[in-house]
Amino acid sequence: MNLQFLDLGFNSYLQMSDDISWISKLHSLKHIDLSYVPINDTHNLFQLLNLLPSLLHLSLNYCELGNSLIPRHAFQNMTSLVYLGLSLNFIHGPFIESFRNMTSIESLYLSENNFNSIPSWFTDLDKLTLLDLSNNGFHGRIPSYAFTNLSSLVHLDLSYNQLDSVSSLSFRNLEKFAYLDLSYNQFYDPVPEVFQNITSIESLYLSGNHFTLIPSWFCNFEKLTYLGLSSNDIHGPISEGFRNMTSIEFLDLSQNSLTSIPSWFVDLKTLVYLDLSLNQLTLKEYFLSSIINSMCRLKILDLSRNKLYIESMEHIEISKCISYDLQYLILGYNHINGHLPTWLEKLENLKYLDFTSNFLHGPIPLSIGKLSKLHGLYLSNNTF
């Protein structure tokens, strides 16, 4: 048989036979996906997989593998493997030694396990472009040898661990590095300065740590398009470090303690997604008007759960550019007074409008009925 592609994934009720020796006879197999199939009773699985010379893609995510089913030399002969998924298997202990034989590996998904440390031989996997080590119980310092010289690495996910510091040598020679996720670890101030040398970075996620200040050198990230800093302890006004982010499209600063926004902030005209919810912002009408009218690419604006004191939304004028793109306008749990503004009808692509728990009163404009794309309208706990 010349079978090259075998996908049995997401068949959680599939009963795999104890004896799957037949798989070793499929010498042309390049792609195997057994994700979410319980194979904990299958004997000699890895011994048989090592007999497939053409295998390039192997997905064994959430297969109930555990420790006992993965022998030390499980991947000994898989030198041609390009993709390996072993996420959600709750594998404990040190990394499987035979990983280092996968010299062609490009994408390695190992999230939701419990490997206890990052081995020094990771640097031998020099073709790696994507590495997911999220939720693995790593703690302490990211060692200097960890990712050094992985010159092809583009995407690294270390979120949901217990990491608290980074060696100054940890991210050397990563010329193509574009995505780093360190969300939900235990980092405190200052933001590690080693990051400022990663000028190729496009997506940086640092949410769920304990940072209080954003350093001025953040302005060096000229290619940065996605920045997640939610659920930290950032306080005071928004940092000057954001000022020169001329490519930023996604900015999440929710659930911090920000009190004000500087006037130059409205010059971030590339923003598509802006979440400033759950802060201590005290914006007035004129500044909200500046945000809405200057950031003409905005599709999502969330300023809910702040301290916005707005006498009347009618005082805000809507520019032509924003009326086309804005899809989510979320202003709930503030101190917004007056009537619902008539200019809402100009937001022709609006899908979600939230003024929950404010002090709005008067009639609800019939013109809201013209918003043909509106799916969610939240006006509870006002005084209509």
C-alpha cells in the first residue's frame, strides 16, 4: 500500500488494538495524526514508528501517553521528522533524550506536560522555527544556553510556567525571532533588558506577570504589531515607551492601574484593537473624542470598568474614517451621563455596543435600528 496520509485524530472513542504492527508496513507514510485517541494500551508504538523512514509529521496530542509509555529512545531514528505534537500528555520528568536526534524538526509542540528543565542540547535543533513549551512547570531562570543560536526560531511560547528571570545570553543570534509569549509567569520589574536586542520581534505577550513600569526602550520595537500587557501592576500614565511603535495593531493593557493617557497616544494610528479596560482612567469627552476620531483603523475599543466622567456623549463627533471600521465599542461600568448619542447610527459596521452600568437616560434613539450588523446591545443598569 502506498498510503502517505493517516489521520485518525479526535476519535476519543476509537479503540486501538494492542497489536498495531501493521503500521510498520506502511513505508510511504509521511503524516500520522492520532491526537485525542487513547493509545495507552498500545504496545511497541514508538518502536514501530521508528521503522517509518518517510515520516515527516507526527501528532500525538492528548493520547494519554504519560511517562510509562515513552521509552528513552522513542525518537531515535526520526531524523526526518519535521513536525511533532506531544501536547497534553502529562509527561513528567526530564526531556526525552532522543529528542536531540530529530535534527530536521521545525515545529515542536510540548505544552501541558511537566518537563522539569530545559536541556542544553536544545541548541542542536537548529532548524526549529516553532517551539511551544507552555504550561510545563518550568520555574526560576531561563538559562543562558536555552535558545542560543537557534537562528531559525520564529515562535517561542513559554506561557503559564513559573519563570521569573532571564539570562542576558538567553536570546542571542535569533535573527528571525518574531513571536515571544511569556504570559502568566512570575516576572517582576524591571522588564528584562535582554529583550531590547530582539529588534525583529512582532508579537510580544507579557500578560499575567508583576511588571509595574514599561521601559522607554520599548520604542525600539519598530516591527511590533501585537503587545499583550494585561493583568500586571502597571500604574500611572501610559509610558513613553509606546510612543514610536509605528506598526502596533493590537494593544492590551487591561487590568492594570493606569490613571491617564498622554496626548501623543492618539498618534498610534495603526491600532486595530485597543483594550484599556479595568484600569483607573479618568478620561473626559475631548480625549475620548480624540481616540475615536484619530485612530481610524480601530475595530475594537474597550474602555469599560474605568472612571470615565463624561457629561454627554453627544459632544463627541465621529469622523468618517472611524464610522466604517469600528465594530466593538465597549464603555460599560463608567460614569457616562446624558442621552445615547444620535451619531451611533453612523457606525454602520458596529456589531457590539456596551453601555452597561452608566448614568444614561432619556429615549433610546430609533436610529439604532439602522445598525443592521449589530448582534449585541447592552444597556442594563442605566436610568432609561
